[in-house]
Amino acid sequence: MAFIEIQNLYKCFKKVVAINRIDLHVQQGEMLTLLGPSGCGKTTTLRCIAGLEKPEEGDIVIDGKPMLSKGFVPPSKRGIGMVFQNYAVWPHMKVISNIVYGLKIQKLAKPKIKEKAAQVLALVGLEGLEDRYPAQLSGGQQQRVALARALVGNPKVLLLDEPLSNLDAKLREELRFEIKNLVRRMGITSVYVTHDQAEAMVISDRIAVMDAGNVVQLGTAQEIYQEPANRFVADFIGTMNFIPGEVVETLKDKDAVYVKTEFSPRLLCHRINHTSDLSGAKVYASIRPEDVEVFPDPPTHMENLFQGTIIHKAYLGNFLNFFVRVKETMIRVQVPHHLPQGEGQELYLFLNPEKCVILP
Amino acid sequence: MSRGNVILAALLWAIIAFFVLYPLSILVLESFKISGTDNWGLNNYVEFFRDTYYLKTFGNTLLLSTLLLLTTTIFGVPLAYILARYRHRGKTVFTALILLPIVLPAFAGVFAFIIFFGKYGTLNLLLMDIGIIEEPVNFIYGLHGLVFIQALHMLPFIVLGLSAGFTNIDPSFEEAAEVEGASGFRRFFTITLPLCTPSYLAGAVLVFLWPFTDWLTPLILGQVDFLPSVSYINISYHFTDVHRKYMGIVATVVSAVVCISLFLLARWWVEKRKYTGLSKGTTSEGRVVEPSPFVRLGAYVFMAFIAVLVLLIPIVLGLSAFSRRWVFEPFPTYWTLENFRLILLESPGLVKNSFLFSGIALLFGIAFGLPAAYLIVRTRVPGKDALDFVITLMLAFPGIAVGVSYLLAFWQGIPLATHWIIMPLALFARRLPYFLRMAHSSYLQLDPSLEEASEVSGAGKIRTFFSISLPLLLKGVLVGVVMFFIMAFQEISTAIFLYRGGWETLPIGIYLNWHRGMEFGIAAAMAFLMIVITFILLMIISRIGGGVLKAAWGAGEN
Ligand SMILES: Nc1ncnc2c1ncn2[C@@H]1O[C@H](COP(=O)(O)OP(=O)(O)OP(=O)(O)O)[C@@H](O)[C@H]1O
Ligand SMILES: [Mg+2]
């Protein structure tokens, strides 16, 4: 049984459906990320887990205890720690008072409070700053206070809502790893919200991609990147060429199909979930720019090889970006090495059938 | 730094020096004069603080201030919370009613409550009729009545500041506490309320200082042993008794010093801890709570209680204005327009004077306020911050102190007080901050690049001001204009020292009618007239779209 079970959760604000009956399981000790574009319901899901929002339907079970179906359990009784997007570090209290606030409510003994506070301060690297007011701290330090406050009570569950979004890029990358290591070390089950795909891929064990109140795909970073469930996921995580077409033939073991596109009568594509005969279906043959191989001269005997014209070429330091026109279709290509061809010149593209997937 | 700006600054400083600094320094100097000699010394102060009567007066005033602050806080905190956080019907109406006293003249409330809560007032008579009580209950004559009447008048200052605080603090501060396990009261007292202290304090200091300013309410209730009332009585009625005169002047200075120092202290404290800058803007509209039916009912009853008390003021004065011989009866029986006929026939000058003096004061206010706002917001002329500071201080300055200092400064030295122009000038000096603050805050919102674009196009500074800035500022300026007019229109504390026969304004007329023991009905009718005029002006503000509350608050406090 999963540590956090979100069952058929439904939440709307007046007419706006924020979460549309989602199911989600988080395993003990796992770090799950909710990833998705702005307004897709990530924060709302997190706030439902925290108990800061009351969903209309569904249940949330934390460590075997239902939070909704057997009477609403208020946030204060859920045993969670939470890091808010804007930190929400109380400005009228010193760092130390911020951190021990929850411990005092639990009526822990004074020496115990002191000990725990010292531990967590060392853990997040805030030693020596305990007597400052938040206004006297940098953004990153305030962030650490928020983290310390969430961790100090040994919560069963840690919830983080875009904790790094207010920091500059450099610090963000640093703290990503820091948070990941810390949470791993403490073994806390955690749910992390972000709309930054790189952050999600670095920090989480599994990612739940959300769109318009639905979880559209759940899996590890690799699964989601390599085998996106639909066009939305493929587009949101990295970039993808979408080539519209129609399935003309499904191969016998059903793990590959031929697709008729504008530039090719038979484009061989890989299938991810191969169960049915798709012949006649309108699909998108999809391939990531870095999976397209390029050749200055045509190699012999190769399927899925097409001639195209370079429309645009851009140098980006560690790789080259091309827009190549094959007949009337524009295909984005990314290569890690130098190519002498310039704009207007010809090129051969190999759309590797193993990497070229069809998406509805 | 252009020369024009420097000249402008010098001009404005000259005006401030002549109409504010000069009279005030005369007041202070006078308080150090040793009577009967040409020497200076601390004698008056020593005498003042040795005299048990004046010490008692000082103590009384402090006591009243404390009780007033306590009462307004006890009522104001829940009220502000309900208005800011509960989702309920009629929010706008309740808010407007509860905040109304801010624009009503203080004396209107006193008269209304004497009629309603007095010994043989409506409430006592009704209760005796029903048989609940046999003897009339003393509802208002005494310290408790004073606290009650002043509290109702000052409650909006607490409610306005706090409810803005409750609305504006970032919801996640409280949510974080909720997650940490703090529920209900604990969260409110450890997080919400402390975060709102700056907004609370801004209003609280004005509440606390009110008993050091309001001489009229104690006087009408027959409780004269408070500093401002003593100042007024000593100076107005015993000017020839040198000892009492000097004690009055010292009392005035002491009040003013208390007001200014507490005001500065509060400002310093608020500046020191402004929490607002820390929270990054969130999308939500603050935390709106859906109260349980029981709590909601309680909230309604509570709000209605305050709203009814406020509504009593115009209603009772209205009843009184349209009737005569309303005594020993719970409600008037004889309806007439006689009161208004008397006002128009016998003292039409009052209404005319009120409009004339406030109008001229307003012209002064605009002529001074617009350039001052420009100078403070848009330039770096040296001394502009000091200018802003002095003008803001006038908010806390007791009206009595302005009146007495004008009396001293413009009577013998510069004989300005022999001409009626002293009346609008004094109103101008007293209400100086109201227009300026409004112009100031709208100026802050005006993007400087709009003006710069005009200058780049070749328009000079003055032309840019009139063709670009002023039209864009118009709304804020108009609201400031009306607010200034309302505040000048009901001014009495300063004017009462300066008027001579024929210069009486409506508030003075009201006071004199009460004081000379003439018929109460006429005073009530005049007060009612003032309320009606104030209402019309408020309508104008809301038509301009400035928002009455913002006008009152923006002009007053922030
Ligand atoms: N208090 C609220 N009242 C009304 N609508 C709300 C409220 N909170 C969220 N919503 C709506 O619910 C939907 C989901 O919002 P949510 O805050 O969960 O998005 P999000 O995925 O966290 O977005 P972001 O990345 O911008 O933070 C949005 O359409 C939003 O407008
Ligand atoms: Mg969000």
C-alpha cells in the first residue's frame, strides 16, 4: 500500500475545475514531482494533500489514515511539513522562532526543542543566523529557513510548492541537489511541485505530468522523456517534431507501423503501447530533434531517409540547431558536432524508426 | 536641480514658516513667559506640574486615552476581522456605516446621543414606559459616556487600518502556521495580529491622541477636567486672568507635545518594521472565511449593533431638526420646519460663512498642495522631505493649539486677525495635510515617463504639468478637494478661537446655540444640515470614483 494515496480527487472553484478526479500514489520515501504548465492544478493538488483546500470529492489517505472520508483532518493534525512558494517565513519572528514554532505547539521540552533546532540548522546550513530577522536574510537563506521549519518536526510527509522559483538560476541549481540529498537522507515521503522540467527531472524519483486538472502521465524521468504518453507530454518535456500523417499498415507483432506523411508514403515508426491494429488512424509521427541523424551524402540502403534543405542554422555552443525543410514539412534537428553545410544547402535526414514514435 | 524648483521650494517654505512655524513658535515662547515681567523661564511649567488640579487633568486625559484605545481595540479587532475575512451579504453597506463617523463632525454624535441616551432621553423614557427601570439610567454623563461617544467616533481608525492589514497580509503566512499545527486563536494571536501591528498602530496612535485634541465632547457632557477642555476654558473665558491664561497655554503646549511625540514614535516604529515588502504577491484575494451559521449570526448582530449606533446620529438629529419642544417624550410629537426657518432667517450668515471660508481655504489648499506634492514626489530639492514631514505633523497637531497660536501670533504682532481672512487661513493651516496627501499619493502613481515624454516633445515643465500631469491626476485631486472641503467645513477647534461677530460658521453656530442654552432644536437642525451637506459631498466623491474610504483613509493616515 502506498504511503500517500490520492483517490478520485475532485476540486473546483465555482465553475473552474482545478482537479478532475485524479488518482495518484506516492510510495514511502519517494519523491514525487507534480509537473505541468501554469494553472494545471499542481498547487491545488498539493494544498488538498496539506488540507488547506477541501476537495469536493475523493479521498486522500496518508499512512493508512483517510484524511477526508472519515471526517476532515485539519492541516495541523496531518503531520506534514510544507515549503511555500514565497517561503512564508514569518517576518516578525527571528529565524529561530520561525523554526521552533511548531515544536512549541507540540509542547516539546525546552532542551529537546533546542537540540532539534540546532540539528536542523546545521542540516540546512544556517548556523549562526538564528537571531536574524527574515528581512536580514538573502532569498536563498530565507528558503533554507522555510525548509528547516518544514523539516524540524520530522514530518511524515514533506510538501514543496515551487520552492526554488523565486531564486536566481545559479542558486536554483545548487539548491535542487541540496534538497534532493537532504530529503533522501531523511527518507521523507515528499511531493514536489514545479513547472520547470529540468528541476523535475533532477529532483524526483517519479514525475506526474499534469494538464488541465488531469494526471496525463506518471513515470520516471526517463520513461516520460522517451515514451511520452501523448503530444502534450512530449511537447512539455523537451522539444519534439510532430509530423501529421495516417497509419497505412500495422506490422504483425504490432510494435511498428507505416505512416503516410506529406513527404513520405511509408514512414516507419515505432509504437509504445502495441495492442491494436491502428490502420487508417490519424496520428503524429514524433521524433526529438537530437534523435534525427544527418548525413551530408546519402548512405545506401536505409529506410526513413529523406532529403531536405537547410532553412535556418544556429550555433548554440555545445550543439548546432537546424531547421530543415523536407518537401513542405519543417523538421527541427539538433547535432552535437560541426557540419560544414550552411543555409540553403542540401542535407539527408535519417528518422531512426526506433526513436520515431507515433502519438495520437 | 532647476532654479524654478528651488524658488518654488523657498516659496512654499515661506508659507509654512509664516502660517505654521511662526505662530507655533509664538505659542511656545508665550508659554515660557513669566507673567508680569519681560523675563522667560520655566515657571509656568513648574506651576502647572505642581498644581494638583492640572496634574489630575493630565492624568484624566491619559486615563481617557487608555480606556478609549482599549474600547476601540476590543470592538475594532473583531469588527475588522469580520469585515475583512468573512464572506457575507451587505458587506459594503456595513462597512460604509461603520466607517461613517470618520466624516461626521464629532459634535454631531454628542448631540444625538444626549437626545437619545440622556437622563430623560428616548431610551430612558422608553425603558421606563415599559417598566424595566423606574429611575432614569445615567448612560452618558460621566467617564463611561465620554469613552462610549469618543470610541464610536474613533472606531473607524482602528477598523480601517486593521481590515486593510487583514486583507493584505499574504495568506501563506497563516497557512504555514496552520500546517505547523497552530489552529484558531493561536494562529490569530501569534501570526495574524503581530503581522498587522503596523497597520493597527497607525490608527491606534490617532485614537490615543484624540482625548488630547477633543475639547468639545467633554465640555458638552459636563466633564471638563481634561487637558484640551481646560485649555479652551482657561483661554476663552479667563484670558484676562493672567494665571489661568498661562495655565491654559501650558496645557495647550503639553497636549501638542504629547501628540507630536507619540505620533512620531508610532511612525518610527511602523517604519522600522514594515512587513509588506517581504511577501511576494499572490494571486488569491486574501483569505476569505466561510463562518459557521452560528458565528455568522453573531457577526451580523455585532455589526448591526455598531451600525445602528452610527445610524442613530443622523436619525436622532433629523427627528430633532424637524420638530420642536421634544422633551420628556421618547419621540417628537410636534413636527415643524420652524428650526430651519430660524436658521435661514436669523443666521443665514452661518451657512454662507461656512461655504465661503471653507471654499477660500480650499483655494489656498490647492494653490499650496499641488506644487508641494509635485516638489515632494518629483524633485530632489533640498528640504523637501522636511516640508513633507512638517505638513504630515499637522495631522497630529491639536486644533486648539493652532487656534491659540493664531490668536497669540496674529493679534498683537501681525494684526491679521482683525480681518475675516484669518478664518480661511486658519482652516487652511489646520487641514493642510488632507489635500496634500491625496495629491501626493496620486502623484506617486503617475508614471514619470508620461511627463518625460512631454518634455522630450518640447513642452516646458509648467506646460507639461498643466497639459499632462494635472489631467491624469484629476481624479485623485478632485477627491482630495472634496475631502479637504468636508474637513474644513466641520472645523471648530481652531475657528472657535478666532471668530468675531459676523464670522461664525455652522459648527460655531451649533456650539453657541448649545452654549447659550438656546433651544436645542436649532443646534440639532444645524448639525443635521451639516450631515446632509457632508453626505452630498460624499456622494460627489463616490461619483468621482475615488472611493470614500480611500479618500478618508488615504488623506488621513497613509
Ligand atoms: N482560490 C481559487 N479561486 C478560484 N480559482 C482558483 C483558486 N485557486 C486556483 N484556482 C484555479 O484552479 C486552477 C488550478 O490552479 P493551481 O493554483 O493549482 O495551478 P498551478 O498548477 O499551481 O499553477 P502555477 O504553476 O501557475 O502555480 C487554475 O485555473 C486557477 O485559476
Ligand atoms: Mg502553483
